[in-house]
Amino acid sequence: MADSPVTRTLSIEDREEAVILFGPRDQHLRTLRDTFDVKAVYRGGELKVEGSAEGVEQFVRALDQLRQIGRKHGQIGPKDVTGVVEVVRGGTARGGGAVATTEGGRSLRTRTDGQGRYVQALQQHDVVFCVGPAGTGKTYLAVAWAVSLLKSKQVRKIVLVRPAVEAGERLGYLPGDLVAKISPYLRPLYDALADMMEPDTVKKYMESEVIEIVPLAYMRGRTLNQACIILDEGQNATVAQMKMFLTRMGANSKIVITGDMTQTDLPRTVRSGLADAVHRLRDVEGLSIVYLDQADIVRNPLVTRIVKAYEEEAPRGKKPGA
């Protein structure tokens, strides 16, 4: 005996949002409806969805992801719909395909649809921006992906980069050699590496410069071939630094930039290179910009509530970190 159909009603009161979300002549809506085998009727600012429990749940998840894309980009293309559908149906979503495997044999998997879209972007593009709040796995997944590329010999080295804004990039005044000077600012990258590899392996790779961890200021003048280059805390790069970083990319290399617009440490008069780049490069073919939000936070649930509280305190009419 078949399960009884279930019905969900979603509020989409903004007519302009509905037009973007459903696509030209409702093309996007038809794709979702046919893919998940549900009925979907929009009337009076409400979308009524009816079908199997699984079909309706997947339809709603896909629609939520597309709403996020539409709100960030102001448009939704067929590729966005295809990508979201692949993630929601299995691909790399919610514990789907493994991102990487640790030396201990533990598989690292995505835990949200947003993370699934992020990993999908890493797999399909040479340059990926990932913007989202703390706890969404931006850096962790990027490092995991880089390690998997190194292990499969798709790249020859990993370069992990971070702006040392707190030190004003004046690292010469700090005691010790370069590694000692910048270690406090790069600790999150060390922690992520430690989860992927044994300490002896990390040490060996760093000594042979297969893995490099450097401050952003030290990237000038370099060209990196067959490397995976990750810029963490990209919101703390200036516009000039971001341009400099992006142009370090050599043959057969991949670049990942992560950041949180709400946690910029730059002076108020200095525009964030991350904010500038995602606006300036949003239509450039061959790169991907992925936005994560509160739904993708995988730390203690309290982190989600803290992030939400701070976002609600942002001045009206101004996005945090803008």
C-alpha cells in the first residue's frame, strides 16, 4: 500500500523573488516538480507542494538552496538548478560522497546541502569562493579537498595562506623564524591538517615544502603550478592583495578562497578584497561563488543562535561586513 501524499505550503510573497526562483516560463519550477515527482502550484503568495514525503522534503530542500542562490546573485541559471538537484538527490549532500579519507581510514563527508554544493563546486571549478559564517566548514572542507588532491597526485603541493592582519603583516618585529612568527595566525589551518594526516606526515611534507603555510604578504611575485592554494579569512585581504593572490595561479592549479563578511578586521575605511571580488567576479566563467548560511553550521547548535543574534543586530539596510 502506497504512503498517503503529504502537503507543504511555502510562503513566497515577493513576486520578484518568485519570478527569479521559478525561472523563465516556470522552467526551474517544472524541473524541480518533475525531478521530485510532486505537484506544485503557486497562488496568492503561497506555493503548495504535494507528493510523497520524500519527494516533498527533497523539493523543499532544493527550493531553499535556490532561494539562497537567488538572494545572493539576483538570478538563478539552469546550471544552478542542475547542481542543486544533484546535491539534494544524493551526490555530495548530507553524508553523501566522501570528500576525503584520513590516514586512519575515516571518511570525511558533507553534512548539509550547502556543504554539498561547496564540494561540488570544488570538483568542477578551478577557482572557488566560499562565503559563510563561522562553523560552516569552509576552511576544513577546503583543506580536506586539497589533501585528497595531493594524495591522488592531481597536485604536487598545497599552499595555505592567511592574512596576518592582527600583526599588521609587520612580521619582522615578531620573535623567531617565519614559521614561529605566523603560527598563531595559521593555527586553524594546522588544526585542519592534523585531522587529515598523521603529525609525522605533516612535518615531512612541510620540511620538503610539499605543504607550505604562509602569510598573504609573502605571496607576491610567486607563480604556483600544479598546486592547490587556499586563502583563509579572505575578508581580511585588501582589494590589491586579493588581486595579487588570484594572479598567483599557474598551470594545472586550483584556488580556494574562504571568508566571513561579518568578521572583517580591516580598518573601516579599507574595502574588503573578498567583498570586492565576489561582486567583481560574479559573472566570470570558470569560477564558482558558494554562499553558506546558518543552516550549514555544524558546530554546537548554540553557534547558530549566536550567529543569528549578531546578524539581526546589523544596521538596517546594510549587510554585515559590507
